[in-house]
Amino acid sequence: MKKVFVTGAAGFIGSTLIDRLLADGVSVVGWDNFSTGQERFLEGARGQQAFTLVRGDNLDLPALTAAMRGCDFVFHLAANADIKDGWQHPKKDLEQNTIATFNVLEAMRANGVKRIAFSSTGSVYGEALVTPEKPTPETDDFPIQTSLYGASKTAGEGLLAAYAEGSQIDEAYIFRFVSILGERYTHGHVFDFYKQLIEHPDHLRVLGDGTQRKGYLYVQDCIAAMLHVTRAHTARDAKHHTQIYNLGTPEFVQVNDSIAHICAALNLKPRLEYTGGNRGWIGDNPFIFLDTKKIQSTGWKPQLTIKQGIERTLRWLQANRWVYEARH
């Protein structure tokens, strides 16, 4: 990687990735429409000659193509990740996740960029049952999608694979994340719970019944995994020039466990109000736990536990309450 193009540059993961790339001596072009990204996350990067920030939207293909000129690798991180409110604006997932990914691939084709890493999600698995039965049941290869977000990311994965198979790109890396935690985190359960506890420390409303089981990963571990794999060129020799990796930790926690970690760190004992059922909202998967043997076989391992990631996230939110007003 000599000159990298990063979509979603001002986001939580994108800005952290950019800092890491610049520290490694890589030139970076950051691309963001600032619909949710924060300019303050790029303060360190904007002071460096190796960084260029371009304001633009992935739906503007001519501008996207022009901004990508001269780059040799793309990290496509920009997306609408608001699963919970997907049915309030169903077109958003299609446009910002699927069509945007198509436009990124077309901009790459126009510029002769042959390598891409794509931030996908464990949500693409829907609620498929993993079974040892042969032949493979339909639910394994094509699970029933439970959210528009998961469906749109599945479509994005299909586009990457098709472009690789059609010899339009040489290396496609698909990273299926669990939820990511850490500094600059502005979306998710720790963000929501801490906001509530700022407003009313004695009461916490919990979507679902608190028994939902989820995996989480610290943002620096996530970035280390992506760079470790892409720099090893593992997709170059793959049968279809596409490699898929689950990113997570070999553990999960219940929502109730996460609440306990947060409340212990804040020295609070709020009354918990559950909305009921084992799902927080339509499309919520009550159990997300990804098998990470493949990525760990490459030599990568997460450095932080989920509990440590939650605690670091909370400390950062305590020191940066401005993000609540910024997101509002």
C-alpha cells in the first residue's frame, strides 16, 4: 500500500484506521460526506502532508472516481449502520450500503485500482443454523436475512465477489465484524446506555430482556486484523481472489453482563426497565457469536477482552461528552 483511499474517513473506524496508516508511512485520501462522521476525529491526520481529505458522497460516482485517482488500495468502510431504525427509512440501506458499494467498485475499475477491503457484518448470517448435515442445507449458504442492513451488506459482498471473479479486481477482502468498541465510538449500546445514565443515573431502559448474547471487538484489534491480512495478500492466491474473515473475540457477553460492567465502572446501581422479549427491535439477532479460527490461524489475536473494550469505550465517552451533542 502506497496511497490508500478510505471511505467513511471521519467515522469511528475510518479515522482510527487513517491514523494507523499514516503512522506506518502510507499516504491516505479520506472520503466522507460527514452525515455521521466527525471532523474532530481527523484533527491529527489533517496536519500531515500525506493526508488529503475530500468531502463527497458515495452516490456521486463522477466525484468519487476523481477523488480515487492515483490510489492503489481501497478500504470501503462507509455505510449506514443504523439497524434498529431500518424500516423507518428502508431506502437508506440500499443507497448507502449496496449502491454505494457498487459505485466504489466502478470508481476502482475506472482508475485501475485492483485491491479492496470491505467492512461487512456478522448480520449477514441472519439466523442461519450451523449444522453438520450434508448436503448443505439452504439455511447455511443463503440464510434468511433479518434486517435491511444485513441484506444490503450481503448484496455488497456479492458485488465484490463478482468483480473479483470477473477479473475487475485482483484482491477482495471481506471482513465480517461483530460490533466494534473503543475510542471515537459514537453508535451502539455503550453509547446509548451511558447517555441514559448521564440523564438519569437511577434508571436504565433496556431494549429486550437483557439476555441477548453478542460478540464485540476493540477497534485497534479490528484494524490490526485488517492490516495483518491485507498486507499478507491472502486473497491474491485464493481460488476466486476473494477472502472472507470473521472478526471478533473468542467470547461473547449478555447485554446484562455489559450493563454490569458499565454500572460497576460508574459506581451506579440503576433500576433496570426491560421492554420484553429476547430481541431489542425488529431485525435484532438475539445471538451473534462469530467463529474466528480462520483469522487467528494467520497469527492475529485480539489483545483486549470484551470487558476491557467496554471499559475503554466508557472512559473515552466520559472524557468526550461532546459527541452526544455532535451526533444529535
